[in-house]
Amino acid sequence: MEVVTKINELTGGGADVVFECIGNDKTGPLAVELAGTAGKVVIVGIYEKESSFILTVYLLQRKL
């Protein structure tokens, strides 16, 4: 994804803190991708309907 590549270039490996404020199925995983290895992701967006994005499952799948 172009935005992930650009953020990695600008920050030297990912953002220290990423805020997800929309509550969208696509922005949750994107927030995780934008964070650096030791970065923090803050999910404050409210999902209006059931979401397929589950943060802990997503993080575990990334490590595999």
C-alpha cells in the first residue's frame, strides 16, 4: 500500500503512535500497518455495525 510505504520512508520504519478515529473495517488494519515495531495504535473510532476487524487476531496473524 502506497501510504504505508510513504509513512515508513518519512519515519524510518513506521509511526510511534497511530490514532484510528473513524471506525471503519479498512482503517483499523491500516493503523496497525502504519505503526512501527514498537509503535502504539489507539483505536477510538466507534464501529456502527459488527466488524470483521479484531485487533488481537490481526496482530497474531501478522506475526505468523
